Amino acid sequence: MTLECKHVWGRISEYLDQQLDPKLLADIEKHLENCEVCSAILDSTRNILVLTADSRTFELPVGYSERLHARLEKAIRESANPKNDSA
């Protein structure tokens, strides 16, 4: 089964909690091997979990949330409308 990014994103928490059935786990790991966007989201999610478990307080850079949302929206648009390289 070939997964789309949006399907992987919807399962990131289950992936990190090791709550996926073996077949879906294998499909997600195969996708992550070839998808830089999903790999980056997985790494970011892991980092967020580490930071939220830490009792220290961190200030996000100004505009971080806006940039993050813009990048996610762009990635979603690009995955929904892949460019046709044969044209």
C-alpha cells in the first residue's frame, strides 16, 4: 500500500506510541524512508514531545507559528497537486 503524506501525518502519534499494526507500521516506515517532509514532521513531533516534557520554558522565535502553518499548508497543497514533470 502506498500512503500519502496526510495519512502518515494522521498516524504520527500512534507511530511514536508504537500502537500501529505491523503492516501499517511497515508501510509508514517505507514512506518515511523516501519522504523528507514526513520525516521532518516526525522529527519535529518528537522534539515537541521532549520539550513539553521538560520543565524549562522556551520562547519561540517571532513568527514561528505563522511560518510553520505556511509550510504545512504548502506541503499539503503540493501533495494534493503534484507537478507534472512530463509536460
